Amino acid sequence: MPHLVADFVKVARYAYKVKPHAIELNISCPNVYGKEGSLHKDPDTVGQICRKVAKELPEARILLKIGHLPEDTLTRHPQFAQPHRRRARASGNGCSD
């Protein structure tokens, strides 16, 4: 999904122009068409998005919003923020039984 990574970077650049306190990368929304709706279940692509946005906007604070994930998948998610953990945060969207 290289186009998706580029789209996130492009929109993050637009957002950064207004000097926000943080930029939220919302990958939790399952209410969109196609693979984008399950993006939060693809840690490798999410990692590409996070790394690319962080590289393109080195001064930006990044908030990563993820959807509900099974515990075994969730354990993979901290890996993609590791190199930028001082200026990145993750949050969840959703609940489980």
C-alpha cells in the first residue's frame, strides 16, 4: 500500500503547516472502503506510515490512534514507534468484551 503511506505523509504535511500541538494518525477507522478499513491490523504498513511521517516531519509530535486488536497483535505495535518514542504516543479506539 505505498500510495496509502504517501497519502498519510501528504496529509500530515498539510496539518503541520498550522503548527498543531500534535498530529494524529488515525488508523482505527473500520468504516472506510477497502483495505484502509483494516489498516490497524497491519503493523508493517502502520510502521511504514509512522516512520515516513516522523522522517518527513522531524519536529512534529505524533499521536497514533489504533483500533481494538487481539493481544498477540497488539504486542507488535510498540515496535514501529520505538525509534521515535520520545515524540510519539499511541492510543486505542474501541472496546472488547
